[in-house]
Amino acid sequence: MTKKPTKTALPSATRAGAKDPIPARSEEAPASNRATRAAERRAAIVEAAMDEFIARGFAATRLDDIAKRAGVAKGTIYLHFKDKESMFEELVRIVIVPVVARLTTLPPPTGTVRELIETFASNFLKEVIGTRRGDLVRLIVAEGPRFPSVADFYYREVVSRGIAAMRALIELGIARGEIREKDLARYPQILVAPAMIAVIWQSLFARHAPLDAQDMLRVHLDLIFGERRTT
Amino acid sequence: MTKKPTKTALPSATRAGAKDPIPARSEEAPASNRATRAAERRAAIVEAAMDEFIARGFAATRLDDIAKRAGVAKGTIYLHFKDKESMFEELVRIVIVPVVARLTTLPPPTGTVRELIETFASNFLKEVIGTRRGDLVRLIVAEGPRFPSVADFYYREVVSRGIAAMRALIELGIARGEIREKDLARYPQILVAPAMIAVIWQSLFARHAPLDAQDMLRVHLDLIFGERRTT
DNA sequence: GGAATATGACTGACTGGTCAGTCATGGTCA
DNA sequence: TGACCATGACTGACCAGTCAGTCATATTCC
């Protein structure tokens, strides 16, 4: 349909993450190339839409607000997205894919399993907890039931892969004797549960009772791996 | 609507002749008393509103739909609630308070700490996971940021109490030597995290990959208490 | 008891405002 | 110049909240 961006084949790698916070407002960099400008606008729209959807949820978000924040006219949004709904769905994909790409590019498996998981947890802390990506997770939990395609996508691309990766690590840990609880491999959810709780906690309750997510995850790993290592 | 021939003034003699309850509404009980009827309607509105809010979220829920589902006119809702927003806030209170009341009525502290926690987990499984109350938790996660008063209430009434109760149990477990990881008392969140994940999982992913919450919680307790007990 | 009257719960058509999506017009780049 | 973009005023659907009117029930009075 109005799906056009793919054909112009511009490296969407340009953005999707959280690069320039500057809206295309002041055209300091005219970006003479037309396709480039279009890409910038698209990126600005994605950026603005993320913020608005996270702040208000799908239904309460106004396209006028997204347009204003992105520094474009409302009609421009419809040059890039079919409608509000497909915009939301596409948005989730655009933002999540690079994150998955980065997180699944695991570091070379050196050291103990605990070290591997600690590295992973550390990345997760930096990249997700307390960031806008964490809010995105909350948004998916919130809107998932009304957007089955989003929930499906999220399950397929993030959850199932994450679970599989964690299971592999757990099994390695069991094989190496680092982890005693063999049944843990059946429920990798247990391994990631505190991290997810931390994400949600930061969104909802940080104001009431700040949570030291890093310390909590350390304690959780102590629980799984047994005796504390001196950090 | 069940209501139809208002205009054609059917003779009230019909009514006078028979004392029988007017079957105007569906299979409703007569509810002779006025105050009782009002209470019933209020309850019906709360019930309907819960379903609608859970299914659609706050912003996307139409009061017309709530009214239709509750079998009342829209105006009636405004006899019981100030507006949509305060209705939502009150709703959360109405539904949560009795749950908290029940769950905090702890059973007599007999047996091991593990048994206490297992009882608690078992109740939680029955009463929350996979039920509408579980969906309510998801709803609060979803709408919390936009309803600080709801998030505050939920933190005060549910989260802080729950955390405190869990901490007490953990400390008891440590004192009795059932729990080795002493730092766990600093993060009772770790104890409840898998239960919360189970709630969310059932809402979002049960379709893709059903989760045996009970078994998962058992494994988690094995992790915390050490060796398996024969169940 | 029961007729007459008062009450207020309930109704639903209506209003005013909001917002997704459109499109005629005007600007820009190749 | 002409193809392509971008714009933002506009439209129509939709919906929260209102209120004048209805009528079942309660109260009063004989």
C-alpha cells in the first residue's frame, strides 16, 4: 500500500535506535538529498511517536502531537505510515529489531557461565532498565492484548529467543556444575524474572521506592550460582 | 434493548393484577427494595466496567459499552460515579481491597517457612494467575503511569504490604536456617518475581506457549530453599 | 387498607468537543 | 518545468457528559 520506505532502499540503519534527539526543526543540515531528508523525517516521526505512545498509550496518543513533536505536518505522517494502527505495529518492529540484534550478538563464550550471565545482565541494565526501551516493554505489556500482531511479533522475536538463549546458558551452567538446580532449565523465566520486574518497577514505583536493580540482580545470581563471588 | 413498548402504555392493571416480579430485565432477581436494586446496579456497573477496561484499556473503553453490558442507561453510571476517570480509580480500589483483605489474613504460622510460602503461592495461583484479577494487575501496569493516584494506591495497599510480608517471611526463614541467602531479605521482589511474570505471561503469551505456573513456582522455591522436598 | 401525592432512580436523545484521516494547494529539488 | 513532497485546514465519525422527562416505589393521609 502506502508502504514506500523499503523501496527507496535507504539504510534504515540510519536510525531506529535513539540517535539524534534533535527534531528536524531547524534545518541546520539541509541534507540536500531528497531521500535523505525523507529518511530524517521518518526517523523524527518514529522518535516522536515512541515518546508519545510511551507517555500516553496507543488510544490516547494524538497524531497531531506526534506531528508537532516531530516537526512535521500531520499529513506527512501518512506519507510514511498507512494509519495509526499499522504505525504502532511498525514502530515496535523498528525499535526492537536493532536491540535484539545487539543483544543476541553474544560475546565470545569465555569464562564461567556466571560471568557470561553477568555480562548479559550488565548490558540489560545499561540498555533497557530505566531507559525508554524499558518503557517500550511496559507498553507492549499494556497494549499487547489489543494488538495480537504486536504480541506475536514480540514473542517470536524477543521472548522465545531470549528464553532459548537463557536455557542454553543454564544448561551449560548445569553441565559445568555451576548450577545445582537442574529444573531451572525448564523455566528460564525464573532467571530473567527479576530483570523484568526491575523494568516494571522503575516505570511505576521508582518514585516511591527506588530499586537498586544491579544489586538485586547480583543477589539473584548468588541465589542461582550459590556462594558469592567477590565482585 | 429489552425495553420496548414504553409509549403504548400498557395498562398498569397488568401489574396490579399480579404481584409477580417484572421480568423487564433478563433473569434478574426482583430486588424489591430500592436501595438494594441500586446496589445491584452499581455492582453490575463495576463488573461490566472491569471487563471493558481490562479488554480495551482506559482510553479506548466506551461508557456506552459499559452501560450496555451492565444493562443500564448511560446516565445511570453518572449517578454512581463522577466521571470516567474517577470511575476507573474507584474501580481499582473496589476490586483490590477485598483481595488484599483476604490475602493478608494469613493462615496461622505453623509448619516451616517453605510451607507458609507454598500456601501463599498456592492461593496466589488460584486467586490471581489466569483470572480477571491477574488482568487487573496488567491493567495497572499499563495505565499506572497515566494514573499516578492509581499507581500510588496500588503501591501503598498492595506492593509495599506484599513486600513487607515477604520480607518478614524471608527473615524468619533465615533465622530458622531454611534460607541460606541472607541478602534475599533485601530484595523480596526476587521471591515474587516469577509469580508476577506468570501473571503477565498468561495474559500475553499463554496462546503461544502455555506456562505451568505452579510447577515453575515450585522450582523457584527449590532454588531458594535448597533441596527438593518430596511433594 | 388504599387513594393521593412525593420522591428520586432511571432513561436516552442530545450537545459540544475531539481527533483520525483526506486532499487541494503551494513549495522544492532535479 | 514538472514530478514529487509537504502542508494544514477541513470533514465526518465518535464519544464523554448532560438534563428534561418518565415512572416505579415510598410516604402520607383518610
